[in-house]
Amino acid sequence: MEFITITSTLFEAIPGNEERSSKIEEFLKRCLEKYLALGCDPLIGISYYNLGNHYRSRKLFQKSIRHYLKARRYQKAYVNQAYYFQELGGSLFSYEKYHFAAMMYKMALDRGASSSVKPLFADALMFSGKYQQALDIFSEYLNSETVEHDEWHLKRICLDQIIKSTGIKEQTRHKEEALAAIDITKAGEDGFVKLLESTIEMDMLCGLAWFNLGVAYSKAANHENATLSFTMCGLVQTGDIGAWVNAALSSVNLVMAKFHSLDKEISINLAFLILRAGYFFNKDLFLSKLYEKIQNVCGSEGLAMYSNMIEQALPDMQSEERVIRLVGEDGMVKDLFKG
């Protein structure tokens, strides 16, 4: 009965519904209290793990990490489970502990995790300042798999170009210092681009620096660098709708500029990747802002033409996968259902 109830909660959980989430949390805590009273270590571990997953789904990542770590203490089988390290890595990444997230993803891969964990490992390396290592793993993954996840393609493209232009392959990120350095009054308008470039040397993933560089390059009609800059901002601040809209529009300008060159096809592919990624991260809010800007420039007829093309290019949005697991007779935790 308890298993059926826990299974049901997976499918009844609704993100953002705090009343329902609190009831599920209360039930899972009661399960944990029962097994603590019985002194049944494997089931205590599973209860901590269930709570870890619950807190991760609610974006309570610090609580999630604590419960995952307690789960391993009681249920020793988790030490050999790839998914355990993958899910712990996900919580650490979301909690901005990128170095430790990379370690967990590597441990998941060492335990037989699917190749889909490779770009997560690369992503954690990227955010921990190991840009060349991240690029190498992104490239290895994308060269060996048919991948529809536009984010990974864009990160490989951007990392490749930025490493070539800056020469920075690895960096200790100084995030606060980089943000504090962005002050136009200190450099004046003419020196602002140089100031922003020096900021990138402190933190190559400074979203604010990339956005301002995008604005500066757009004013200079440097569509290639504007597209790269706005896209980098969007990739490190995925909810920045303005960055994605500007990246999409800059990429269209780049296509027009390259229309009669050999780079035309590359520019079109890049524009589609940006469009799809912006929509993936921000859904209809991205589209509404993009359409608003297109209408301001092209009018209603232009909007009708472009919106039809855009919506045909958008990805199908899939619902989040749910997984049910049981402890087998050999003591190993196994997937019972995915869907």
C-alpha cells in the first residue's frame, strides 16, 4: 500500500502547487519516521532518497542534497547506482556547486550511466571554469550521438569561438569582481567594450558583460559578435528573455549579411538553434517578446510571415520523465518503470 501511495504521488505532484507538495512531503516524512523507529536501514535510506527527489522537484536543492547524502549512509546499494550520482549531481549543479556536480557526473559515468550524462558533465565543467575540458566532452558527445538538444550544440559553438578569441582554456571565476567592474562611468562609452572584454577575463560566464557586449556590437552592426554575445548571455542566464530575443534577431541579421556567402547555411542553422533554445527555456514568454519586436520592425504582415516560419521550427515540448524503482532480490535498486 505504501509503494502504491508513493507511486501515485509521483504522478499527482504538480510543480508550484505548494499545498499538494506539502501533503506529499508530510507523507514521505511519516514513512521515514516509521522506518527510523523500526531501525530498518535500507528502507531508511530509500525514504531519505524519496525526500531528496521530492525536494529537488520543488527546487529546494540544499535540502535535496542533504537527504541524498543521508540516503547513501543507510542504503549502501546507492554507492553503485549511476542514477544516484546523476541526481545528486543535478542538485549540486542547481545549487551552483559546479565542481562537486562535475565530480558526481563523472562518478555516474564511471558506474555505467547513459551517454546523455556526458553533456551534463561537460556543463558542470564549463561552469566550474574548465572550458577546454567542457568543449572536448561536448564535442565527443555531439560527434558520436544524434542529439536534438539545441543547448549542447550552442555551448560547443560558443565555447569554441570564445576559447579561440580569448585564449582562455581554464579560469578561476571571479563572479562578484566581474559584476562590480561593469561601470560605464569609469571607462566612458568609447572604452566600454574594452572594459567588458577585461571583465570576461575575470569571469568568462558573466552574463551581464556578454549582454552589454551584444548591445555594443549591435550598434556597430557587427552581427556575428552580437549573436555570439547575446547567445552566451542566454546560455548562462537561461531565463533572460531579452538576451534570447536579441540573439534571435541578431542571428537573422547575420543570415541576411551572409546570404550570398558560403557561410549562409551555417548562419541559418545557428539561427534555428538559438530560436529553439530560447523557446525551450522560456516557452511562450519568449515568443510573445520576439513577436512584439518583429511587429515593431516589420509590421503585421511581416509578423504573420515570420511567425508561421518560427512555429514550424520550434521543438515539440516533452513532459518530464517519471521513474519508479524497487529494490530487487539481490539488494540492488532497479528501474521498474519510466514514462
